[in-house]
Amino acid sequence: MAFVACLAAAAAGLIATTSSATSLIELIVVLPIVAALLSRFGWGCFVGLLLVGGVDALPGPSLSQTHVAFTITAQDVLVGVLVGTLLVINARDRFRTMTRTSLALTICAWSVAFLVVFAAEVFRTVLTTPVPLLHAVWIVHGLAYLALLLPLMGCPLRDPAIRGPLLVTLAVGAIVANVSQALASAGVGTLSALVHVSQTGTVDGLVRLYTPASVIPTAALPIGLGLVLFAPTRAGRLTGAVLAVTGGVAVILALTRAEYVAEVVSLATAIVVWIAAGDPAARRGLGRLGAALAAVAATVGLLALVHPPQQVSHALDGVSQRALSTIDVLGNQESPTNTLAIRNQESQDLEWALGSHWLFGLGFLDSSYVYNAYVPGGSIENSDLGYLNGVMTMGVFGTVLYYVPLLLIPLALAVRRLWAPRRPAVPWVGFGVFAWAVGTIVSSKDLVILFTPTGVVAVAFILALGIVEVTGSPNRPVSLASICA
């Protein structure tokens, strides 16, 4: 025992002298906790933690900014572990889940087709430009994540023993991320261990966060609202309320006007489609929607009547100014200071650089090797423009192919809801996935969630949830009681 203690002390002293001492100490503290969780909840908790890490929302250092080798980040390593884990889970099932339904087979066929197109674009880039192979792959490697992860996610989501702990792990991770981002946006500390930002800014007196985990609140809001409206249990509705409120506050405080518009359009569309089914679930959902709107109105009225703390009042003023400016931006697009006008100019510059290559794009060009002086930063990738990133690299053909799951799955969910509303499954998953997908499509004109490695991890999981909902629920329902038993 004394020998072990000496070794531990020596290791602690060595760690303390390294440049990564803080990260290593955090790792030593966290690993036993993770091991205990995995021994209690198994594969579901493990996959859930990998997904949370895949969007760079785990406590500790930023995984998307921690480089391991070349341009490979710790987040990329975690995604690799996730793919390997999913392969093991599917192998135990003999890959039957991937071929058991026509939709699952369609997704598998799409995955193969997209990876073939992706590989063809890589080799075209290497053969016709100075860009080396590794740089051609890595400049847009996040696109391949969707084709790798989406077909594999169905199996764990169909296994109740994995699905339950997985969803609970993600719910806890989402709530922590939502609250952390909301507090950081409101200026309540930096919370750097929980909120990993690439940059920050100040808009209307509030902190503007640029974080890869911003995808979490935008997903938590529609999925949480789906639980509130359609979950069969009180525990489910309460969980949904927490997800929706924390996600909604984080989205509002994020001050992203494109997301404001996308959330309004997507939630309104989903409510109309799901209520239009006219079944008992729709009637219950309509009543709960009325109660939720009344609660929101009462909260807003209370805040207008009382004098909240200065920090809360400051946040409300900033959000209201940002919301009003959204209307002004949409109505006055010709102003040279209008961000929408600036984006339009950037879009025109990129389209000019694209020229006649609109069908197959310019390839996966790294600006370090192919610098284009006619576009911002010399790069054909632009973080202010969403789907145009795909068109510039893969052309309209590759971009449309990439969007196929994002279009097909919500369409299948809507058709199933409207034409088969009386099936025994509960429609909260379909509502959340449909609303999120519509919002993501709308916002993809300006936002790059679909074209970043962290964003694509979330996209793959949420779309996989939609596939499971379309093709049938797990063998038995999952409740908090069954998970904790």
C-alpha cells in the first residue's frame, strides 16, 4: 500500500508540472465517475456520453479545440469511438436492424451513395488541384459523419435496455448545457468548463456565444415541447417542460435571428400537423398547448408588472431589442449595415467564384493551398452561409444528396401522423424530430449546423430517432421507473 501511495504521489507531482495539468487532473477525477455510471447503466449511458462529447458539451476542456495530431481533434477521436461502439452494438444484433424496414434500407443505400460521392470529390480534388489527400478529406470530414452514424444509430435506439439510459443521459446533458449557455449569455460568469466557445461578442448589451454546442438548445426546445404536449406520463411532461424552458431561454439569449425565425416557423408547422390528426392525442395536446401558452403569457405579464433584478431586466431589454431588430432586418434588406445584406453580398461573391461549376462544385479546397482572392478570407467555406458551403464544394448534386435524410424523414413522420394517427405509439418523438428538422432546414440558409463535425453528430442522432418513430417503437415503453429500477 505504501508503494502504491508513493507511486500515486510521484504521478501527481509529475502531472502538476506538465502544461496539461488541469486537464489531466480533471480526467483523473472524472474517470471514476464515468466508470461508475457505465457499470450501473451500461451501453446506453456510454453512447449518451459519447454523443454529448460529440457536440463538445462534456465538462472540461473543449474537445473541438484540443488537437491530437495533424488537424484531428479530441472530438474527432470521440466520434471515432462512437462509430466503433455502434458497430459493436450492431454486430451483436447481426446488423438486422439496419435492414429490417424499407426506410432503414433506404438510409443504408443513401449512406453508401453519399460516401461514394464524397470519395469521388476527394480524389477529384487531389487530382486536379494542389490540395493533398489528407487536407482534402479533413476540410469537410464532418459531412461523412452523417453517412457513418445515421444507419448505425437505429439499433441502440430500438433496444429498450440501451434506449432508456441513453435518452436520460442526453436529457441531463442537454439541461446542463442549456442552463450553462443561458447563464453565460446573461453574463453570469464565463462557465468555461461547461460552455466551450470559439469566440464571443456583445450584442444589445448581452454576450453573444459562438459555441459548437449551440445545437443542443435548438433541439431541446422542440423535443421538450413534444414531451409537454404528448408524453403519456407526468414525469415525461415534467422532463419536457424543463427541456423546453431551459432550451427556449438559451435559444432566446443566444441572439441568433436566423434561429428565432426558424423556431417560430418550425414549431408552428409541427403544431398544425400534429393537431390536425384529430385523434385523442391531438385533443390532449391542444389542451396542454393552451395551458403552456397561458403560462408563458402569465410569466411575461408578471415580469412586466414587477421589477425583476437588474441582470434579468438587462437581459430582457437585450432580447426584446434583438427580436425587434429581426423584423427590421427582414423588412430593410437593402441597408449596407444590415447583416442580411452583408450575407447576400458574400453569397454573390461565392456564386461568382463558383462560376459554371454549380452542378458538382469546386471540390474540397483548402485555402492554404488554393486561395481565392475573390471571396472572404480566401476560402470557399463561409460560416455565415449554410447550404452554400455544400454547393461550393460538392455542387448542387452533392448538396441535394446530402439533404435527402433531412427531407425524407420529417416527410415520413408527417405522413405517418396524418394518415395513421391512431397507432398505439405516442407521437412526442415525431413532433420533436419533425419540428427540429423543419427549423434546421429553414436556418440552414445562414447557419452551418449541417456542415460542422459537432453539428452533424446531433443531426445523425435526431434523425435516427425519427427513423425509429416512423418504423415502429421499441418492444416495450421506457419510463423513468424502469430505468432506475
